[in-house]
Amino acid sequence: MKNILLLMILVALFSSCVLRHTDDVSDLGSNYYFLPDGKMSTICFNLGKEGEDRKGIELVDPKVIDYAFNENFIIAKSIGIYDKKASFWIIDKNQTIEENVSQYDSIKFYQELVNKGIKLKLNAN
């Protein structure tokens, strides 16, 4: 009886994590989405057809700690899982997946925001 109760508790715990994980996905428009997954949080592009489960490709190195988006662009800041190095990203939703993601250091990132007229801002952290 104790084994059955323990098994039921474990199943409830693990299934709630799975359901929470898929419910927390943030839609960024144009088939892009933010996947909050702790140390592995990232921005992905959905390759699945409408009505199917998401089949995403990772576009930004984990761990994404901040992002902003509009109808044309997604900007993000990520911190390396092991080296804690900050990277900044610009995703142009109007280009093909092969050409739309660019990684920058902080200085070049902010220069590119100005050059491209992107009026999005990241939180100051």
C-alpha cells in the first residue's frame, strides 16, 4: 500500500512539471516562442504544423535572462551556462531562419539596435 501511495505521489509530481513546462511557453509571434526551462531557457522557432505539438529549433544559446519583441524583431540577452558570459541577440522575423539570428557583445548589440532602428529595450540587469 505504501508503494502504491509513493508511486501516485511521484507520478503527480512529475506530470505537474511536464504540464507546467508546456503551459509556460510564451508566444513571440510568427512561430517564435520563449521556452522557460531553468538553466536551459531559450528562444525557439516552431517547425510544427498548426494543430501539432511544437517541434522547435533553438535559436539562442541558453540561459536567456531577458527578451523583448515586436512584430519584426526579437532581442534577447543570454548568460552562458558554464562561463557566465553575456551574449546579446537580434532575431529579424522578416528573414529566413538561416539568416535571421545574430549574436553580439553588448557594445555592438546596442549599435545595431540604433542602426536598424529597433526601439525595443531589455531590462537593466
